[in-house]
Amino acid sequence: MKPVIALVGRPNVGKSTLFNQLTRSRDALVADFAGLTRDRQYGTATHEERDWLVIDTGGLTGERGGIEALMQDQAWLAMEEADLVAFMVDGRAGLTAADEQIAAELRRAGKPVLLVVNKTDGVDEHQVQAEFWALGMGEPAFLAATHGRGIGGLWERLEDMLPESFDADSDEDGEDHGITVALVGRPN
């Protein structure tokens, strides 16, 4: 069974860019405007011979109606599926009220959450760390997803947070058996 990680956060914090870095693909579309990612996007990432299922989500805006509300529903469904949640924030923009709201909702969800500060090129990481420490989510992971900086450290943090039930030897033969279906009922 693959561990599942959901990438969540405000619009334009780099979730799709990180998805593409982790999955070594260009499956997630990336643009400089909000709202491009609407549904959950699934991809497989491999790190140190372990496959992960990564879920890219649309940005959480707090909107209560229209397509934005449906996008948020998809993001929350991804979090329910996930074993770990990577909560992404923008290091250049700093801590916002929306980040604080999302953090509060993630705490209520009860899933393991790693705070990921993206877009850290050219910023003072100590100052940014102090700012985001206020969210109460522990020490953040810093990266610049566009350039791939910090991805190795992110993988280490994710591995450390992985529940013991995902021990590398948990599947006896090491194969993913997929879905097993049994059809039962009386004849004819």
C-alpha cells in the first residue's frame, strides 16, 4: 500500500509545481493565476524505492458558493484520503489570515500535517520561520519548488512523519496488488 500525501494551501502557493517536482512529471498545469487546478490530480512519486501517491488540490479560498466551494470540497476529500498533509504557504507573501484559517481547520482534521514554506529564494528563512511558527504546526520545511531546492529535505521530513504502519517490509512480497473484488450472490 502506498502512502498518500495531499498538497493543500491557498491558491498560487506552488502546490502544482511541487506535485510536478515530486512526481517528476508535468501532469499538473501551472500558471500565474489562481483557480487553474480545480479537481484532485493524482500522481505517483518514488523516493528511495518507496512509491507514494501524491494528490494536488485546488487552492483553499474560504468561498462558500460557486465553483470555488466545489474546489474546496475536492481539497478536503483529498485530505480525508491522505495519510499525510503537506500544508503549503508562500514564504514571499508571508503569513496571511487565510493561512491561519486553513491551519485551524487542519488541526481539527486530526491528520499529520507538515508545514511547507515555498518560494523561499531570496528570503530570510529565520525570519520566515519565526513568522510561520505562530501557526503552531511545528518546524516548517523550506523549499523553492520551481527550482527543486529543498525537495530532498522535504522527503526526509515526510518519511519521518510516516506512520509505522507503512514500514518498508509491510507487504510480504513487495508488490502492489491493486484492488481485489469479490462478486457474491445466488446463481442466476
